[in-house]
Amino acid sequence: MIAALSIAAALPLVLLAPFAGYVVDHVPAKTFLALLCGAEGLVCVGIGLWHGDLATISLMALLTCGVAFSLPGYSALVPTLSGEENIVVAQSTLQSVQGIAITAGPAIGGLLVGAFGQSWPLYLDAASFALAGLGTMLLRTDRRPINRVATEKTEKEMSAGVRLILSDSYLRPVVVTVAVFMLSIGAVNVAEVFFITQTLHASDLMYGLVGTSFGAGSIVGALCARRLSQAPLSLVRVALLSIAFISILLGAVGLMEHVAYVFPLMAVTGFAVGIVNVSASTLFAVQTPEALRGRVFAATGALFTSAEISSMVLGGLLLSLVAPRTVFQMGGVFSILSVLIVGPLELRTSHRAHQARRP
């Protein structure tokens, strides 16, 4: 059941990405996203009302179909709302708020389920979707459809976002490295609970607190990242160096003999992850023409979701072969090798592109 729900919550993000990005780039954002939020809220009500396995899986898949459109839709809307010169500040604020939600959400959800049962938290989710839709309609700025006459033919196609990522000297290294990094860190996440509770013999509470320290670090990192430059080459350097730093920290966690030493390492790891999130999302927005942002964000979301799903499978396979401590160490080594191999080559290409742009 859990595996089926995981697939239902991820597969539509991958399969619908080309079409979702295309639609997002061709319809008015406010009305479309507000309607999506209303539909997603109704699906949450349905999940709360019908508890059968088949109904839950089907409705979860339907909800994710909506998310496949709303995620690139809101991501593409953010630069329009903030203005091109304030994208890094907007992304910093957005990533920090998301970090708070990701850190606090599971704890709040657990308390609500314990107090009121499984349905009421879903009704609360439905209300939050309704508020998000209302807030979207109240926005003064809208992202309008692209001009079909003025836009080149290649920018009208569904695959335009993928082609841009593969051809751009700034986007390609970050997208490739982040995907490999997510593959590594996802496998580590699978092993983390076993490493903390079985290898280090810590309690379930300690495992939860380790996750909280990581989340708190990511929030602080995202807030500090608002000082980053929006220059593409600078963002590429920051993202790649941060991933290399995270890889070293993950390998170091695998060497620890007591959970007390894990806390500061995971907090600093979270801080660096917050930097990566802001630098990468800012680069995607800055380096992408406005008319293609929906397709680029949809394509990167699909790639990263695929890496996340693959990492779960990889993590489970590795745990059947080696100890949780070894998974941490392997994840760090694999990630740092990817940066060392891909990073210098792609940075050289990015540097040449930067030199070519200079007058």
C-alpha cells in the first residue's frame, strides 16, 4: 500500500511534465492556478471521505496530477511577482517558508491524526488549498500567455524546456549535478532511520530531532542565500561547491560513533542544502526566457522526482547488501565524485559562456 501511494504521488509528476509545462506557459496563471487549488482541495475532501485502498490510491494519483501543473505554474509565477531583479530574494523567502512547512508539517499532521483521526487533517489540507486559491486570485500581477505571433516556433513546443536545459552552459551542469546529488542523498535518507536507531542505538525521538536539526539548518541556509548574486556563473559555482560540501558532510556522518555528533553535522548539511535550493531555483528562473519557465520548471521537477524515486530503490537495495553506515559513506563518496568529474568540465564551459557574453 505504501509503495503504491508513493508511486501514485510521484509518477504523474514525471509523465505529465511536458504537457503541464506547455499548458502553464500558454494560459493566464491566476485563474488557472486558483481553479487548480480548488480542484486539489476537493480531491483532499474525497480522500478524507473514502478510505478504501483503491479509492485512496486513485485519488492520490488525481491529486498529484493537479500538483504536476501547479508546481511549475507557481514556480514560473514567482519571478513575475518579484520582478527580474529580485528573484534571489523571492526564492530565498519561498524556500525558507517551504522548509518550515516540511519540518513542521509531519509533526502537526501526527498530532492531528492522534487527536481527531485521519480525515480531519485532510479536510484541513482542503481548506489550505482553498485559501491558496483565494490568495492567488487576489494577486495584482498575473503571468499572461506567451505571444504566439512574436514567439519563435521552437519556443511553442513541449520539448523546448528540455532542449534549453541540455544546451545551456549554465543550466546543464547544475541540473545534472543536482540530479546525481538527489540520487545519493535519497539513498542516504532511506538508510538514515536504521543508522540512527540501530547502528547508533538512539531512540525514535533522537531520530526525529536529527531530522529537525537538518530542517532548521535548511531554513537558515535559505534565508542567508538571499545575499547571493544573481549572476549565472556565480550561482553555478555556489550550487556546485555547496553540493561538494554536503557530500563531505554526509560521508563524515557515516563515521560518527554517537548520535550527539550527528546533530551539528546534519544542521550544517541542512544549511548547505538551503543554499543549493535557492541558488539552483534562482538560476533556473534567471537563465530561462519568461515564455519557457513553465516547461523548464516542469522538466527539472520531473528529472528530480525520477532521481528521488530511483534513490529509494537504490537505498533499499544497498541496505540489503551493506550496513547503514556504509550507505552514508557510499552516498558521500558517490556525490563528491560526481561533482569532481562533472563540475570542472561544466564550470569551464560556463566560464567560456560568461566570457563570450562580456563586451
